[in-house]
Amino acid sequence: MIYYAGLAIAVALVAIAAGGCGVGQGIAVFGAISGMARQPEMSGKIQLVMFIGLAFIESLTIYSLMMSFILLGKLPKTEAILEVIQHAVK
């Protein structure tokens, strides 16, 4: 039973990690735009580095969502968990 509870918590944490990647992308774009505003002549190089960084962040998002789906597939059906809880209560 503890295994399934840990698995459910892991699925939730991996989904939160995917949300954190969105926040990281926003911070990265904000930093790049601020840098371009301060030095417009470097905008091409800053933009290239920003896109590479965003690709790495996006790959982390895809990996975390993939792990979430894999872990979600390992969770048992709701009916099976309810039966286990009912037998534990009796």
C-alpha cells in the first residue's frame, strides 16, 4: 500500500517539475530580452544562446512528462485500491 502511495506522490512531483520548467523558460526569456535591451548589437548571439537554453529546458519538460506517464501506467485501478482499503478497515 505504501508503494502505491509513493508512486502517486512521484507522479504528482514529476508533474510539478514540468510546471517548474515553464517558470524556468519564462525567466530565461526575461533575461535574454533584458540583455538584448541593454546591448542591441549582441541580440543575435543572445538570441542563439537563449534558443539553445530553451531547447534544454524543453527536453527536461518532455522527459518529466514521459516519466509521469510511465509512472501513471504503473498505478493500479481505483477499484482495486478501494477494495484493499475496505479489507483493511474490516
